[in-house]
Amino acid sequence: MMRARSCAVLLCFVAGLAAVAACGGPAGQPEPASQVPPAPDHLKNLHASDLTKGFAEKGLTCKAPQKERDTQHWVCESTTPIVQRLAEFYGKAPGRIEYIRVVVTQSGSPKLEMLGPLVGYVASLRYEGADPEAARAWAEKNLAAGGMTAIGPAKLKLSGDLSRLVFEMKAPGSEW
């Protein structure tokens, strides 16, 4: 008799657990919301040394990074009487680049060919999830018109005009 009673209690306990599980948990407690992972705050697998090397190959001189609060700021530039090229980028660490900005300023009659190589280089950077060909094609197509788009995990923006063009690339979760 005692054994039958223990089995009955155990059976009721198991049935109760099954009922609670089927209903989504104990009464009065909301089910946890599905967690959406936050957008990445940096362009994964892109390192500051990749950028400084690439900018140097394009004729810019890069300075050592400066610490600005919790972020490092790199500046690369080249100036002639006709064109000034400035590239700057920010990251919490050399391997956590969040934001890249290129400004090309021309005096006199602006020439499209002064813009394309530097903007094309930045647009075609390789990082996790990048589509370098699509990004470069978008940038070259929109040099004169400007605009914004997202390609892969990066947000791209062209603004200004041919005499002072600004190209920006940032990680979607970046505060920049």
C-alpha cells in the first residue's frame, strides 16, 4: 500500500512538472524575451596596422595614435598645393576599429580621379562579412552624387561635393 501511494505521489509530481513546462513556466512569471544580439561595435578582423599600411601605400603619412577618452584616434594625411587628403580612424584598440573617415579637399577645378583611389581603397577593405567589390562599386558610382548605404556589416556614407568629399565607414553598433 505504501509503495502504491509513493508511486502515485511521484506520478502526480511528474505530471505537474510536465504541465508547468507545457504552459511556459510558473504562473505569473513572463517568458523571457528572445535575445537579439547587439550589432557589432567594430569591423571584425580589421586592424589599425592594415589601415596605416594601406594609407602609406596611397602616399599618406600616418602619425602615432592619440588616446581620446577610451578610444584611440589615428590620423594619416598628405597635402600638396592642389589636394589635401586626410584619413582618420577610431577604435577602442588597434584590432577594434569602429569608424573610418576620409576627406579629400581639392583647390581649383576638382578632378574625379583625385578622389577615386583613396575612397575606393577604404570601400574595398576586407573585414568579417565585407563585400569589397560591392562597396567599391557603390562608392565609385556615388562619388559625385553622395548617399548612404549598408553593405555587409558596415554603413557607408558619401557627402560633400567634388571639391571637398567626405567618405565614412562605420560598424553598425558603433557610437560614431
